[in-house]
Amino acid sequence: MALSLRDPPQRRRSLGPISPKRLYRNLSVRLRGGASIDQSQPSTTGKVESGRHSRKSAASYLSLFDAVENEDTQAVHLMLSSAGLLKEDLNGLSSEGLVPMDVAVLTSNTPLVRILAQAGARDNPHLTSAEERGSHLSGLVLEAGSRVLELTREVKEGFQTEEEEGSQKRRELRVWTLRLQLYTRMRDNYQSTVAPGPPSNVAIQVTSETSLMVTFREPTSGPNSGVITQYKVEWSCNESFNPLCGWETVHELRVLQFSITGLTPGLRYFVQVFAYNVKGWGPAQISSPPSAVPSSWKECCSMIRRRREQERAVTKLLEQVEEPQYRGFFIETSKVLAPSKSLSVSRSLKQLFHSANKFARCLQRGVYLGTVFYHKDNILVTAEEQIPLVEIDSCSTSVTQELNWFVKLSCAWKDVQWLQQGMASALSSSSSVLQTRQKILLAVSQLQSALGTADLGQVYYEPLRDQQGNMLLLTLHSYPLPQPPAPLHWTSLASFQRSQRKSSMATATGLLQELTAIDTLAAQLKEKLAYHRRSTQTTPPGLYLGFLKLYSSVEQKIQVLVPQKLPNLLCHCRVRENKHVSRVEWEWLQALSSQNQPVDLRSRPPEPPPSGFVRELRAAVIQLLTQLSIPLPKARDYRLYTQEVLQFGDSVSFLLLLPHPEDIWSAPGQHGRINGFLTLPLHIFELVHFSAYESEFYSRYCQASVLLELDSKLSQQALREALDKREAQRAKERHTQVMVLSQRLEELWREVRWITDALHWYRQGCCGAPLHCFMEASVHTLDCPPPAPSSSECSQGPDSPHSSSEEDEVFWPLCGSDSDSPPQPRSSRSQVPSRYYSLRQPGKEPCRGARLPERSLVEWINGPQDS
């Protein structure tokens, strides 16, 4: 039998018992004179189980206070994230004189406390003392108890009254019973709670010349410690904290740290932290170390400041080049030839026979430029399912010599059309350099016109070659727009590789198939896209230890060893999250650089060495050398670069570890491949490095460099083609001015090339901090062996995050008798080669090393030693 659509069957309303929580949610309305919205039958049970709550939508609660009373964390989170919540609802008083934070704290609901604190909820400002809070809760319990007794008597006496009135009385009784249970629970929790203990693991670090970072953890939880709602940080120049220089309350409970800013450089500050719960403030905890001096390594370094000064100077130089007063041949030529009719007519005639959007379908012994635009797992291809390719030249020798210039051009794609106009006069020039660059510019402009964008992306670090004599220059770019130009379309990477394999098999001749550069690109495209993604990423903020290793290729090019997962940095390992190096830490490293023997800390100045910094640096050294498969005895004479702390961007700092002068450079044939690492040409490494960390400076430098190099070639041509003395003198003045600006630009570039500075400093025989000095300085007097590191700690990958929990397990082995008879390894070392743990010195007993003491090194060494 069919049912009528006009009169659908009505769903029967459930007459089952009402949840006690539903009644509890309507406490505020019913007891403030409001009518109940629930007309269902009363529940037969009045027991409330803590921790079990029915989850309802946030709209079903009349206020934030109702959701907090119901302990509905999800609803509270939704209500706090909505834009309609007022500040009065978050910290407003209810009719009972409570705020939402009171209910969350006194019911020991820690997740709810953290959510409210993050949204800006605060403790009750009207209940400032423990006595007031206790008496107020006792009063609420008495009031609720008396109300329950009164309603119970009325229900018993009015048993034969009207059904509607009796039902109302029973509902009110049930509501007040639930309220009495809540207030009793809150009062009992308050009475059993004690004042909090001192915060744990309070530490301070110097984060700048005028700031300190204070980190701490919650107090050690006891049986009745309660919920911590806030912390207080105090700092003073006096050890007794009288007077105070300042204090601040910390309400953020998810990240327990606080940055003290606006301090005076050079002054010593003492720091202590308090914790707070409903019973008030607990005792103070002094930081470890107890004091610190805001300072910077730059105060004791005479190196030229990088980045800021050079960036301003390059910007000023670029503006000077573009000014009308500049008498450069390139600028003047480009402005004169741009509106020329003859030039436009000749180009129009040429375009009748050569389409600007014509792509190369196959390689025919020449040099080609290709670009890979990708979006997620899709790439942009032509109608023939090919990567967009255009031919540059039929001779690869001339283009190979201009690869460095092409890399700089990749940072000035938007100036290609302007550069073409300026080089119009070089079309008839006999200079091979100008002709080659003109061909490169023409190929780039064809790709830009076909793809509909000026940005062709980043140059791949090596050109692709095949046995037919073809060379393919490749650029990679993450294309954000899903709609490509009309002749092009998106295809998946897997589909492109399948179609390329089919076409290569169809064109294969004979039994042996010779792979072309396009076939190689299709087979390795996934790895190349992964390289481009990783080269544009930046490392998390912090202080890192980097390792400089160079190689020389057959083409006499310098190559740099970098990790595959982050090729825009040297091989590195994070020392700590704080990127700043203080004056005390830097002076300690510089003091080590003047010593050839292990440091005797008893002869050092009264300023104690930074034990935490030493421990973190030692752990980073062990982890970095393990990643590179370098045995520790071989690294004994490695040195730390102590001329400066390298700063990349605003959040990354580097300490540079240099190998022995004989090992820092490997000749051709000595290139042993290390898993997880690759070698980049120096100019490509500088491209990806500066593009990731100093993009503004590097872009402006490349623009100025491309412009001045081209202007220099054009001025030289004008000087050769001068017909009289006046024209020759004018061309000479122009060339002189261009050369002055070029020299100034190269000076600025040399100042930011930190790799060449480190090599120049090292070749001059300048001593850095020997590795064995700061590794043995902390343990050479210790004779208590610590637990050995596990194999998982010593076999982490190149990009394993630095864990502070592993620092105490890292040690430096000191002594032994014979290198051919290593000591028996422990079971935890069974998977790690013993060469990483044996640093032999004749005349000493075998020992494993020792863990750094918890107190300062000076106190430990000067104190009594156990035999």
C-alpha cells in the first residue's frame, strides 16, 4: 500500500527517561524564574557519574557557563571558536558568583582548563584569597542543601496536588539535587587541594642582546596538587630579588615558556618562577643556571656584518644603475631602440615564418631549454605529450661556458624582454659571448610566451646529456594555477612516463636502444621534482652544526656535499632550538682555538663554561659524524670555525666544522658517494641557498650582475667599433663607469660568500677550536662511565630531528692501548661499528667516557673526586 506524500507518517516522540545531564544543563534557566523547555517525563534515576557526559551540539547550550558545568569539552571548544562569543561570557560572573574557570578547575578537568586559558579565561577576580573561596563554596553547598530539603518536604506534602504542579516540584528537586552534588564535589576538591610545589626544569637561555628565554615545566604532581592555572616569572639584578626589575604572569599553559625582553645588555639577571592553583602561589624555583647576561657573539667579533649592509648596498647600486644619470651603454641602447619602427617591422616579418610557440618535438644534436611546470602529481605537457622544449643553439660548447650567467638570469626572468631590447645592437656583433646570450634570451622569451608566464622557475643543478651530443637545460617550477594556456594541458607523472617509454621503444633502432636526454628526464623526473621541492624548503629555527666538504670535478668545478633532503644547506645537525650564541659561549670557543692541548678548566677565568652548550654541541658532533660515516679518531683534528657564527635568514644560525686541510678538498677520482647526500656545483648551491634564506638580496644581486655584465660586453664592443677619438673617449668613459660598478658589486658578493671566507681563513693557517679540545674538555678528568648510546641513536638519518633526551647518552671515548684491539662493546652497541667509539691514546687505560655532571663543570672539577 502506497503512502501519501502529502501526509507523511509522524515520528513518534520518545517518552523515555530524561538524561540527568540534560536537566543539569538547564539549571540556570529553571532556578532563575525561566520556564522549562523540557516537557518529558522525569527521570527515575538521579545519580550522576563524573566523566560520562552526553555530547550535544554547542547550540543546545544556553551559555558557555552551561557547557562548562556539563564538562562538554567539544561544545566549549566550538563555542570559543565562534565569532559571536563575548568577553563577558568568558569571564563573566554567574548568579552564584562563579566564573567558568572556577568550575573547570574545581572539577579537576585539566583539558577544559587549558582550552579556557588559551581563549583568555582567567581566575575569579572576586575570590582572591583562599578563605574567601572556601567560605563561598561552603555557602553554596548550604544553600543548595537547604533548597533540596525544602523541595523534598513540599513534594511529600503535596502528593495529592495537581499533576502539573507536582511534576514541576519534582523537576526542581532533581535539579537542585544535581546542583548540590556539583557544589559538594567542588568544595571537597578545594579542601583536599594543597598549594602547588615549585615548577620543575626551570632554565634560561640568552636569545638576544636584550632578551632571555625562560622555559619550565609543571610542578611534580602530588596526590592533591590540583590544577595549575597560571605561572609568574620574576627577574632581578640582585640575587635576593630585592628590588625586582620586573615580573609577568604567564597564562598560556600549552607552551610553558616566557621571553623577557627589554633588558640591558651586559647586566646579569636572576630569574625565578612560581606556580598558582586555587590555594594560591607556591614556592619559587630558581632557574638553572641561576643567572645569565644578555649578550651576543658579535660583541667580541671583528668580522664584517653580513646580510643587512650588503642588501642595502646592492639595492642602492641597482637603483643607481637604473637612474638616468647612469651612462651605461646598455641602458641607453635599450631606451633608444625600444620604440624603433624598423626593429618592430623586422621582428614582425620574422614571426611570419617562425612561430614563437613552436616547441621542439625531438632532439637533433643541439642545446635545448626545457621547463617542467608541476602541480601536485601532475605536470604540464604539450599536445604531443612532451615537456615544453625550445632549441637554443646547435653547439653546446658556447652555451656550457655561459651556464653561470644563465643561473643568474633565472633570478631575473621578468627582465628578459628588456635585456633583449638592449642586446639588439649585438645581433651583428662578432662576439661569441653576446651571440650566445642573445640565443639564450630568445629561447627564454619563446617559453615565456608559450607558457603565459615570465617565471620559468629554478635551474636544475646539472644539464642532461646523451650520447647523440644533445644537452638539455632544465628549469623546475611549482605552477599554482590549475588552468594552463590553451595549447598545453595537465597530465599525471605516471601517464607521462608511460607514454615516453612507448615513444622511445617505437623509435628505437636495432637491438640496443640509445637513451636520449628526454628519456633520461622522463625516467628521473620524480627525483628531480623531489629535489626542487626540498631545495625550496627551509630548516626549522635553531642553532646548527654544519660540515664543509668540497669536491673538484673533471671540469675543474667546485662541488659541495649537501644532504638530499635539504640541499640548500650543508650537511648539518641541530644543536638546539635557540639560534642565538651568547658572548660567554663564543669566548669559550675562541679560548679553545688558541690551545693545542685539552683545556684545563681550572685555569680558566672565573666565568664558568656553559655546560649546557657544551653538552648540546658534543651530542651534535657525534650525530653529525655518524651520519657522514666518519670515524671519531679521524675527526680528532677537525676544527670549529671561530671567526663568526653564520646566520641564514632571521631564524637559523650555523657553527661550521672544518675537516683537516688535507681532507677538506677531494680531487677527481676520490669522490666516494655517501648514501643520503649529493654534490652540487658551488654556483648552484649558492643559488638554492640564497634563494631560500636571502631571496631578496640574491634576486637583486643577480639582476644587477646580469645587467652590468651585459653592459660591460656592449661597452667593450662599442670601444672596438669606435671610428674617431671622440667616440672612443666616450665609449671608454662608459666602460670605466661600468667596471667601477661591477667591481663594487663583486665586492659586496664576496662579503656574503661565507664558504669562500671560511676556505680563505683556513688556508691561511688560522687556528680554530680543535674538535678534541671541546670534546675532551668536559670529560678528561671524569672516570665514571655512563650508559652507552643505543644503536638507534647512532644510526639516525641525515635529517633526523635533534632530541634533547639523547644528549646525555652521547659520549666521547678517550683512551685505550692499541687500535687493533678495541674494547668489548656493550650489547647496545652491537649494531654500530666500533670505529665510532675508539679514540686511542697511548699510556692510558681503556675507558668509555663519562656523562656530563648536572652541576657546573667548574664546581665538579674543583670538588673532590672519587677514586
